[in-house]
Amino acid sequence: MIYEAYLSAAALFGIGIFCVTFKSNLVKKIMGLAIFSNGLHIFFMAMGYRDNSINPIVTAANIQSFPLYSVDPVPQALVLTSIVIDMSVTALALIIIIWVYRRFGTVESKELESLRG
Amino acid sequence: MNEIVRTASKAMFPLILLFGIYVIVHGHTTPGGTFSGGSVMAGGFVIYTLAHGVRKTEIDMKETAINVLKSVAGFILILLILFELFLRAALVPTETLFTLWSGSSLMFFNIVGGIMVFTGLLMIWYTIAKADVE
Amino acid sequence: MNDTIKLSVGLGCIVIVMTFMTFSMLNPAFAQWGSKSIAGFFIDQGWRQLAASNAVTTIVWEYRGYDTLGEETVLFTAAMGVFAIGAGLFSMEKLQERSASRPEASEVPKP
């Protein structure tokens, strides 16, 4: 149980949710999305920790005691996929924000709510 | 940018690419694999573009080659994943462990996936970097 | 809403989520896994069946290979989407004709 990882993951999650809901600039909302998904990745990977453990790489020295001492490798594989998907969503959202700026001239969500046509 | 930054980026660029290829190819023995190695390789291109400007980079490195490479890598990746079960015995032996030529089809998966990640990131970067060109 | 209400609601969110996530891991049912779970199977049999040293790479490409196929599809689709929107926006002719018709929306702010 690593307490620093859980506390920092919870702090990142809270800051990210705060940025997505309470900021009015669209670019800051995308930054909040990236922050809180990273907090979730840290929390998910820290769940697989084991005390006095080694990384899940088999070498010639630890081939006998590998199933007893290694860390859970399944959350690491799932988080690897999730990081790539998060990067794709951020890239697509940023290009849509550039398009919105060219069309309407503003990036604040308060002014975008009151536009007509 | 200055002369110092341009010369330094031109010198660092092949070494960054070589390190990215090392991380991709050794993905089955050390931590790494497609996404870490592909990000490092794309980072080398980003450093070159920031130092020299988009116009000069377009002259130096052709952009249509990136589109072709991405489509070819995607096609080979789909073929490899769908038919991996039949190709496994013919590709690489599974007797030797802890060396580079082991892990029956993981090295080919890592190379093709690394090319896909690298070209995808480069396409996104070049599209956004051309927004500010006069 | 004025600024103090925003700040206090934000701090309340952070504190609630922090306490929930920390105390959910103290439950002893989460922290034990043995050789009968799926991670025990991957660690025991992964390097025997595939002769590769990295357990995470065998999970990503062999035991969960279709998830990686879906992830590459998402990456490909996002790059195609960015290219489809961006190549239409940023070509030189379109920039000049848009600046002729609507001058205030085509200015890129200088850094």
C-alpha cells in the first residue's frame, strides 16, 4: 500500500474535475480533462502493488521466485491503452477548438452560450 | 531561431531517432514497446520543426511519405493481429530466452505498432503546426 | 456565482474525493491476489508459452490483442479526423478568401 500514490491521485482527480466544471475557457477545460484522467491512471496502477516486489520482467536471476515477488502486470497493460485513447481525444478536441475560434471569434463558453446562428 | 539552436537540433536529431528505434525493437525484453518508442521518435521531429520552421521542414522531409507509411503500417498491423496464430511457428524460435531473437512474434508487432504511433503523432503535429504560417 | 462560492465548492469536491479514494483501498478484500487469479496465470504461463521476458508486452499483444487492435483503430481515426479538419482550414487560399470576407475572425493572435 503506497499512501503517497493514492493521495496524489485523489488530488489530481479533484483538481481536474474542478477545472472542467468551473472554468469558462475551452482550452482550460481540455487541460482539466487531461489532468483528471492522469490521476485515474495513477490510482489504477497503484492498486496492483505488492510489498517487497520487483518489476514484471523475467531475467536469469529471478526466474525461480518470479511468481511470488512480481507486481501485477494487468493494470499496466490496461493503462497503456487508456493513455493512447486519452491523447487521441485531446488532439481531436483541440482541432475542434481551433475551428470554433475561426468561425465565431471567441473561445469562452459563456459567450458561446448566447450566440445565435 | 538562432544559429546555436538550429545546429544543436540538427546534431541531436539522428540520435533521438536511434534511441526511439532501440526502445521499440527491444520491447519484449525491457520496458517500452510501441507507445513509448513512438513518442520519442515523434519528439525528435518536433524538435527539428520548432528550431527550423515549418517551411524548411516541409522541404527537408516530405510529408506525403508520412501518409503512405501510416496506411501501410495500419494494413500490416491488421493482417498480423488477425493471422498471428498461424504465423507463430514459422517466425521466431521459442527456445532461447532473454535474448533479442526470442518472443515468437512480439518483435514484429512492436515494430509495426511503433511505426503507426510515430506517423499518427507526426500527422497531428504537422496539421496543427501549419496553423500559424504566414 | 462569485469567487468564494466557487472556491469553496471546489475545495469540497477535492476533499470528498480524496477521502473516498484513500479509504476505499484500506478494505482488505482489495489487496490480496494469489496464484488462482488471472494475473497469477499471466505471470506463471506467459514467459513459458511465448519465451518473452516482458510480462506486460505479452499481455498487451497476445492475451489482450484485440484491445490493442481497437486502440490502434482509435489512434488512426483521430489522426485522420485531425487531418480532415485541419487540411481544409489551413491552406493558403482559404485563409486569404476568408480574410477578405470576414476580417475579424481570421486574425491569429500574435504571441
